[in-house]
Amino acid sequence: MPRYNYEYETSPRKVKPREKNKSIDLEERYRINEEQRKNSIEMEKKKHNENVVLILVIFLMLLVVSYRSSLINEKFNEIQDRKDNLAAIMKTNNQLEVSIEGTLNLGNIEQEAQDKLGMQRLNNSQKVYVTLDKKDYTKVATNKIEITQDEEIPWYKKIINKILGK
């Protein structure tokens, strides 16, 4: 079982030689730091702008979805109102049909005619019999109507007419 701190070899570890620090003058360091700071500010602005655009896109998408939802709700409410109106009209129609059927009874019609209009049934003295001759009063047309066609009928129409028996 190996131990963590124990080294099995007798030779020491090899160490990489250090690179010597290049001497950079202060102005160049300041210039490099300034450029890095400007780059980091530009990157932050760019990232901020991307985030703002992303938030706007998400907001617009949510706005569109909510607008569509409101349109769907309006149409649904309109359909429900029309269904309610249809149900009310059908109920009224059924009630009118029942009332018409009740008033179409012959006994009711006769009673209404007697009460409201003062009508009475015919007596034998009011009946008049008419005799008619057994002559035919209808006229028969004597002229024949002929339809002539000046145009030549195409061959396929002739075949169709023969098949259909025209």
C-alpha cells in the first residue's frame, strides 16, 4: 500500500528553472493595464447589451403569448354568448311550437271562431248545391314546337347523349 508522502525513488524531484522577470518599465505596465481595463469594460458593456436584448426578446415573446391568449379568451367568450343565445332561442321556439300545437286542435279553433268572430255552423237552409256539365274545359296545345340546332354537336356529346338516352 503506497503512502502519500513517501517517495520510492532516492533521486530528488527535478525543478524547472525559473524564467527571469523581464523588466518592464512603469509606463508600459500602465499602458497594458489601461488596455486591459478598456477591453474588460467593453466586454462588460457587450455582455450587458446582450443581456438587455435577451430580456427584451423574452418580454416580447411573453407579450405575444399573452396577447394570443387574450384573443383566444375573447373568441371563446363570444362563442359561449352565441351558444347561450341559441339555447334561449331554441327554448322559445320549443315553447311556441307547443303553444301552436295546443291551439291547432279543431275543437279550440271552432270555439275561437264562435267566441271571437261570431261564426256558426251552416244550416241546411244555407247550403246551395251546384250542378256542372260534364264537359272538359281544358285546352290542348295544337302547335308543335321544334327546336333546331344550327351548330354541329361534338362527337363526345353525341356519345354521352346516346348513353344517357337523351
